[in-house]
Amino acid sequence: MTDTGNWGGGQDGFVDVRPRPGEAEFYDSAPTPSDSFLELRDLRVQFPTDDGLVKSADGLSFTLERGRTLGIVGESGSGKSVTSLAIMGLHKNTRARITGEIWLDGEELVGASVERVRALRGKKMAMIFQDPLSAMHPYYTVGTQIIEAYRIHNKVSKAAARRHAVEMLDRVGIPQPGSRVDDYPHQFSGGMRQRAMIAMALSCDPELLIADEPTTALDVTVQAQILDLIRDLQQEFNSAVIIITHDLGVVAELADNIMVMYAGRTAEYGPTDDIFRRPQHPYTWGLLGSMPRLDRERADRLLPIMGTPPSLINVPSGCAFHPRCNYASLTGGRSTDEVPVLHSVDGEHSVACHLTAEQRLKAWETDIKPKL
Amino acid sequence: MITFIVRRLLGAVLMLLVVSMVTFAVFFLVPRIAGQTTDQLATQYVGRNPSVTQIHAMEVKLGLDQPIYVQYGRFLKGIVAGADYDAGPDRTHCPAPCFGYSFKNQQPVWPQMLSALPVTGSLAIGAAILWLVTGVGIGVLSALKRGSIFDRTAMSAALAGVSLPIFFTALLSLAIFRDSVPLFPDAGNFIPFSESPGRWAEALVLPWVTLAFLYAALYARLTRAGMLETMNEDFIRTARAKGLSERKVVVKHGLRATLTPIVTIFGLDLGLLVGGAILTETAFSLPGLGRFAVNAITNQDLPEILGVTLLAGFFVVLANLIVDVLYAVVDPRVRY
Amino acid sequence: MKRKNAVAFAAVCAGLSLLTACGSGSSGGTGTSNNTAGAAAYNAGLNNVVNPSTKAGGTLNYALSNTPDSTDPGNTYYALMWNFSRLYARPLLTFKSAPGADGLKLIPGLATGLGKTSADGLTWTYTIQSGLKFEDGSAITTKDVKYAIERSTNYAPSVLPNGPTYFQQYLTDPTYPGAYKDTTPDKMGLKGIDTPNDTTIVFHLQHPFADFDYLVTNPQTAPVPPAKDTGSNYQTHPMSSGPYMFSTYDPNKGFTLVKNPQWSASSDPNDKQLVNTINVAFNVQAADIDSRLLNGSLDVDMDGTGVQTAARARILGNKALQVKADDATTGFLYYAALNTQVAPLNNVDCRKAIMYAVNKTTQQTAYGGPIAGGDIASTVLPPTVSGYQRADQYAATSQPNGDTAKAKSALQACGQPNGFSINIAARGDRPKEVSAAQGIQEALAQVGIKAQIQQYPTGSYYSTYAGVPNFVHQHDLGIILGGWGADWPDGFGFLSQIVDGRAIKAAGNSNLQEENNPQVNQLLDKATQTSDATARNKIYAQIDQIVMSDATILPEVYSKALLYRSPNVTNAFVTEAYGMYDYTQLGKA
């Protein structure tokens, strides 16, 4: 727990990445309602375990507007899924300790009652999970599960709900939805299951859709279809979308903004274009280097990140990435002592790194870019 | 599905045939290997101090002088086609399924088993309802409140229930609730339901509770473990993400998945019990099939042993079949 | 003769004995009660009627730890059924319903008096009361009595296999095929019995038999109307000639008796018809019977073999309970037979060595101690059988821990000064018998005799193992443990099957020691022809003494059982004829 001291006493490395007129240190004052559709302020999710405190999300802040898509990228264990579950309120009544604020359409969710958040779930915000086979109940038909989701929030007859379910299945591109509605999940193919899952999530026209690794379990061809579907539906419903993935390629086409997470903290944030063209964080470089590309020679095609993701109990001191960072030596020891502050490099584009702008530019231009 | 059932039924008949053959063989061959002759065998079915003619008459009467395969064939024929029996003044007909006449009391076996069946049935079904409701209920609550005082108390009680033998809990319950505090003075004194439902229940409450205690403990542990596993499943998270109330998440999604394997075990347990809850019936002196079986074995009464073995086997096979069919209904992923 | 457990029933059998206290002053070890009649006190039921009452009505609940061999009077060998069946099947003669030695007196049942024998002793004639009726109102005649014997185990063992066969052995026409194969039109083909009119019945014997009156106390002489005989199904509803009749019957659950409206007290002063209903439950756990007796939900333990260990401890440890108990002598002798054909026990001195060596106190403890086990035995005949004379050839009572010195000198005399090896047979499923065998083993080891215990199942002990001389010889079963009770309460009834050399059988043998002493055989014959009871009893005492001198039977205990007398029951007393409460007298308090 060498880093705890660095974070204590209200001193914080994180600042809001978006300029907020007239307010720099919002977390010091009483909670002020957010103007954004979704806003996270210094969200921390911790799990007490026998081995120590697991800090799955360690001071996250971002905003998201309707009709926009945010991609959250990181290795497994970087806290992406925990963050999304926190937004959905699914940590309530568990041992998880949650602090900070989550504002959804002017309503704060961290302090809200269980019942209130439950009423919003499925209706105002919905979620699509990674493995649709295990995420759908094996003993109920697809239709039953969609009908159930719809009827929780809409007082309609079963027949009407069923018609709605068929319609939803049709909209997500399931052929013969009138008969497939009575099939069980195991009778669907993987892609169809994910479509059904999306249909279920969208059945109440949610304004926020969180897709947690929506395509990881699918074939490559089906992946593209599902991503297209999400984009189409988003445009149709004008909802805000969060896509969580470990694969930058998935969000390249879809996301407006990208947040790169490492060890529960934001490493880099910015518009998709900026992230791909001018990535600032050595970890982001690593992620880019790990993307398979068909136009490269096999030998230098991949630039894997060295080492393993850090333990969330014993997060490395200073910059959590420093044990795996090739440029840590250039910081003169700061990377091991001081937690880097997320700071803007160009408008919305910000990074939490001790390297100077020149050092980053040089490394990117000479070491990384030519190999990508 | 139909072919599946037919195939299973044929298999069941075959299995029961094998069971009867093994029973037959154990009964006749084992003593013979140990050196017992057929007239020595017959001596067990006559009175004290019998004369040689008396023994021989019984040997012929019971057919023990015939080769074993002839005796077995006659037994099978009796089940399929019925049999005639020399009752003394006349021959009485024993209609199919005729499991023969008791070597000991000369009464047809089948009606005796039919009269014992309601006792065991009352005991098993009553106890089953009790243990299913309490066992599963406690298991669910324990799982949801894992680590709480309730959970710890319930699981300690369950451990006791699983570990304590029935004849101990049975005698304890009798000593306390019948003999010390006469809450149930008539415990174990079976009265048919049709005669007096009140006294029927009164006689059975202690046996039910005793039997159910063991199984409830087992089921509570099973349910708790199953619930803990199920509640970590992805589909439970999905159900919550839909905005379902926690009660619905637990009952409709969690319990539904947990119950499937429990239903399987339940069916098999019930099938076994209907074939005779030997310990409970013995401890409470209930005249059911289990007690009937014990007496048949003590008395070396072959037709009764065969009858009760086959009946118990039949119930187990039937329970297996029902469970398999039910499984297809309960779990849509299973198809035959 | 009744032998303990020729069949698989363990608990039922200890009560199978008939015992007698004919010997004058034979108060034996039985605790005599000096209480006034009627008061409940420990052992009050042995010599007094406890709770005497004429109160009628109510229900008596009996329970049995197994099932009876049969409820058919012509097909039972259980003493408890001989006692109980009198409620619905009246034999020609019966035992007086009275406590103490009076209970062994023969009195008329259906008959008007005891049997009249001819001068040559070859016929016995009985007259029955006229006007007697079955439960259906039809008249009871001597033809029904004759038919009952014709259909019984005596002649029709393949249909009714369980009863004794004395009539077949003693009456003329022993090859009569039985009522069910009788081709005469009225099925009266047995030449051994004549019925000159409806109230007279004459028995023709092959040889004189002085004890014949005892034979006709057997329920086999209770009348059976031929038209109502259903053979092996008759047990489900025997036609009643007594105060009660069958109302329901289930071979595994039990049966119910209700009052027989055709019965009249004036024709049957010995029996009582007090309660309205009698329920008998089969297959109740022995320990559960005790609990139910003690909590009052059960009135009578029909087994009559005494309470189990747990209940015994409770009763003896609690004065309030103890006054409701009777420590009754069962008439059983537990003994070790010393086989005369297994070397070196073919030498009488080797047998004597064992007689001396065994520690009798250990044996008494093994069988349950002085209360539940019984008194240390020193003769073959128990003190409650007529013919018993006090004797103690081997100092069993004066030196109960065994006499090692005498045992060693007996070994010298038989030429085995260093001892020998021998096997002990016992029923492995009877802990008491096994522990008795272990006691013998220990005691013998002290004089150098190495004994090995062989355990066999009760169910086939007599039919396959201990009762098969060939098997005994092959397996060197020199010492065989067993128990014995008489079929009727005199010396002949007790001795004839276990000491008569001519009774040795290839299987199902009861003369376990294979005693074949011509002197004994002759004396037994002489006794059957001696009509004077006193002279007969002298002969029995003489036989007893010869057998003890032969050292073929090592008596262990005269068995006793602790019976619980429920306060719910009126008119309770132990009948010495059956060693249990007299079931014909009980009423409900």
C-alpha cells in the first residue's frame, strides 16, 4: 500500500478532463448537480478482502452526453467492468465500498436508494454483457426474458409485451422473430444470442447503454455485425453508449471518445482520433502495438506490453505503470514516487504521465510509430 | 420422448428381472454353498420340533425340492399369469401379479404389501413435503445471508441433522414428545387417513419430523451450496441489470436454476423411501414396507423378500424415469 | 416340546414355557409377596390378583414385537398364543385362572370334567357341555372338536405347519392323511377319535399315556366347524367359541377382537368378557413396547418375555414403577449340552471336569443377573416343574464360582490332565448366549481346556447346525448352548425331548447332548404308564439325578423375566401355566 500516502489528505492527481467553467475543485464543495447526461466524479470502488483492500476503481471522472459513445479500454483487471457495474448500481448491497458521485440525467446514483437505482436499471440505463450464453437464463425462452425486462418498467399485458419482444427481435435482425421468440438461448447461435441480448437491453429504450465486451465471445465476422447494430441503434435511439473492451480495434470505429484505464485509474483520455493519431501514454502505445494488423510482417507485427497487469491490492507506487514502462528512467525517479496527474495535452485530450511533452513526442515518433 | 420412455420401461423390466434373479440366487445358492440342504431350509417354515414327514410335507408344498430354475420359473409365471394355491379345503387363486404366498404365514404377499404401502407412502410423502419446504427454505435464506448468525445456526443444525442417525433422533423425539411431554401420545400408532385424518397426522408427526430432519439438513446444505453458486452466475447479474426486484431475482432466477439438480435428488430419495423407510419405520414401529422387509428377512420368508425387493426396485426405477422425464421438462437444454 | 427358538424369533420365545410349581413348598427363588390381594406391589402379581375389578367396557391394547406363528388355534406353538387364543378358541380342558400354584390346576374348558381313562389306559373320554354355540349361533359338537384335531398340524402339516403333533404320535391311526385329504363324506375319517354323540368324544391311544389331560389343553382341541374351515386362511377369522371373536385381521399389522354375543358366562366361569374391544398390534419394536407400556398408551406386552434392558433399569431404579413389576419365573432352563459323541467328552470324567470348572455366577450374569436372568440352576428340571427335587451334585449353588480342584482331578480321571481343545456352539445373534459362551471359555481356560466359540444364526441353529448330530460331530461342537421350556408343566413334558435317546434326530434334534441312557429311556416309558402323580414325580426326579450324574447337561440358570404390569389393567396376575399374565382375565381400569 505504498501509494496510499500519495493519495491522502484530499490532494488528488485527478482533475476533470473537461474544462468546467468557474469550478476547478468540484469535489471539495457540496455535490452540485451535473449538467451532463452522465458524469462520474472521483468514483472509487473498493472491495475489502482477507488479503487487503482491492481498489478496482480509484478516482475516476468523466462525462458523457446523449448520442455520444465512450470507449473504455484496458486490460482485464483494470477496473472497466467494475466501473460499469457501479454505474448500474449493481454493487449495492454487496461488500463493495463506493465513494464519489455518479450523476445520471441530473440524479446522483451513489447515494440513491437501492429501490431508486433499481427503477432506473433496465429503463433509463441498460447493459449488454460479454458472454450472452451465460448471461441469459438457460431455463427461460428468449421471449420470456425480453418480456420480463419490458414488463418490469411498462404496465402492459403479456400479449402486448410479447408483441413488443417480437418487434425488438426483428429490430436487432433476428430472422423469423415470431417463432424464434419461443426458443431457448441454447437454441440460438452466438451472434443471435448477442442480438437477443441487445434486444433485451433496448426493450425499454434506455438512454444509457453500457456494452461490456459485447463482441469478445463472438466470431470476427459477427463482431462487425454486432458493432454495426449497436451503432445503428444508437443513432436511432439517440442514447449514450459506453463500450468496454480490451481491444482498441473495437472502439476505433464506434467511439467518439476513448478512456484508457490502468490499475483502476485513467491513463489517457481523449477523442478517438487523437488517441489513435497522437497517443500520449506509453501504455496506450502498448495497446496500439498489440493490435494485430494484416499489412505487417509477422516478426514485428506485435509490440506486446512487457510484464503482467498489477495487483489491485498492491498497486505499484507512483505511476502504477512504471514497472512495465520502458521510459520510466527518463522521469528522474518521479514515476516511482509521485502519482501522475491527468493533465490536458490538447483540449479534451489528456494524459497521466510524468514524461514531458517532448519526451513523449520523441518516443512516439522514433520508437513506436514506425513499428505500427 | 415416447420412444425414450418405452425404452426406459423395457430396461426397467429387465433390471427388475435381474434383481429378482439375484435375490433368488442369494436366497437359495448361498445357504446351499454353506451346506444347507433343502429339508433343512424347510425346517424353518414348520413349527418347533417337527417330524421328518412334517418337514418333507412343507418342502413339497413350498416346492423347495424342485430345481431352482423351476422354482424361479414358477415365480415369474405367478407374477404374469397368477397362481393357484392349496389352502387346505380348496385351492385358492392368486391373481396376477401374484408374488406368491408367504412361507411363514401362508398369506398372499401382494395384498400384504398393498396394506403396508399406504403407511410408507404417508410417511415418505409427508416427510418429503416437510423437508423440501424447510430444507430448501433454510438453504436459500442461509445462502442469501451467508455468514450471518442465522446461516451459522442453520448450518450447525444441518450438520447435526446429517450426522445424527435416525434411530437416535427417533428415540429421542419419542422420549421427549411422547413419553415425557405427551404431545403426541399416539406417535407411531398408525391410523389410516381415511379412518381419521387427525389421528393419522398425530401418529405421523414425529416420524415425519424425524425423517425430514435428516433430509432437510441434507437439502439445506445442498440448496445453500447451489444458491451460492447460482447467485454468482452471469444470468443473475443480467436479471438484476433488468431492474428486477431482489426477491424476483432470487426466486424466479436463482432458485429456479438451483432447484433443478435438487429435484433430481428429491425424486430419487423419494423413490427409495417409498420402497421402505426401514430405520424410521422400525424406530416408530410403523407397519410399512420397510418394516415388512425387515420382518421378511428375519423370517427368511422368500416370497416376501422377493416381493418387497421388487416393489422397492420398481419404485426406484420409476423414480429414476420420472426424474429423467421431469428433467426434460425442467431443463429445456435436455432433450431425448 | 417347546424349545426356545427353533425358529427365527428371538424375543417371542422366552415366554413359551409352561411351568409348574407343583412341588410342595416350591416358592423357589421367586420373591414371594406378603401384600394383601389387590394392592400393587413388586411381585404382587405372582401370588395375588392385582386391581381386581368387575368393571366392564373399554379397549385393551396389546402389542407384540413380531407376529405370532398363527392365530389359527390348530396351527400355533407359541405359549403366548396358547394363553391368548383361549379368548376365542376354547379347548377341552384348560388351566385354572388363578395366581400362584393354583394356576397349574387343570379344569374343564368345553368339557364338563377331566378325562376318564379306561382301565388299560388306552382310551380317554370327555363329555362337553351341551348348548354351546359358535359366534354365528351354530351349535358346538364333539364332531367339531374331532375335526379341529383332524385339520391341525398333527395330520395336515402341509397346510398348518406350526403346531405340535402329540395327537398324531399318541393316538391310533397315525397315518390318517388329515381332514383336507379325508375322503369320507363327513370328513370324520380319523379312527383314533370317536364321537358317539354330540357331547361325547373318545380318544384311542396306542400306548397308555398318563399325561393325556395336558394334551387336550392345547388349542388344537378348540372346535372348528368344517363348513367354515378355510385352511391356511382360517387364521384371519377363526370361528369363536370363546368370549371374543375376530373383527379385523391384517397379517402384518395385527387384529381386533370384539365381544362374542353367543358366549355366556354361565357356561364358561373360567374366562371373562370385560372390555368391549381388544386390539393386538404386531411388529412393534420391543423397546417401543416398553415405552408405550410405561406411558400408558399400551396395556399389555403380549410377548410376555419381560421388558428390555433400558426399561428394566428404569423400573428397578424407581420405586413407583417397581411396584408395577413382577419378576416371574418363566419355566425355562438355560443350559450347556455336553455332547457324548464328541471326543474327549465321550468320557464322563471329561464332562464332569467342565461341570466343575464353569463359573456359575458368570453364567448368571451373562443371562442378565438374578432378576432378568434367573437363579443359578443345579438340576435339569426347573423348580416350577413337577418332579423337581432340590439337588446340587456339582456344588453349583454352594460354590458358584466353580471348583478348579475338582475339575482338575476329573481331568486326571479322564486321562487329560493337561486339558484338551473343544468347540462351543452359540447363537451369534444372541448377545447373552455369546457372553455365556465367553464365560465358559474363560473358566475352562483356567483348568487348561482350550475352548473355541463357534457362532451360528438363530434361525437355522437347530435345523442346520447344533440340531444336526453329523454337523456337531464334524465340527467338534462338544459344548452346545441352548434353552428349554416344557410343553406342559410336568417332568415328562420337560424331559422327554431332551434326554430320551430315542428322540435323537438327524436334523432339528433337541437332545443336543445325544444322551442315550437305557435307564433313562425306560424310566420315561414307566412314567407314562404310572397314573399316580406322586409316583410319577419320583421317577422324574430320578431321571434328573441320572442325567446330572451322566454330566451331559450343565444347567446355567432357571430363567426369570421382569414383567411390567400396567396400572390400566385390572385382574392382572401371572399364570404359572404360561409364565406371563393370564390374558383371559384382564379388564380395563
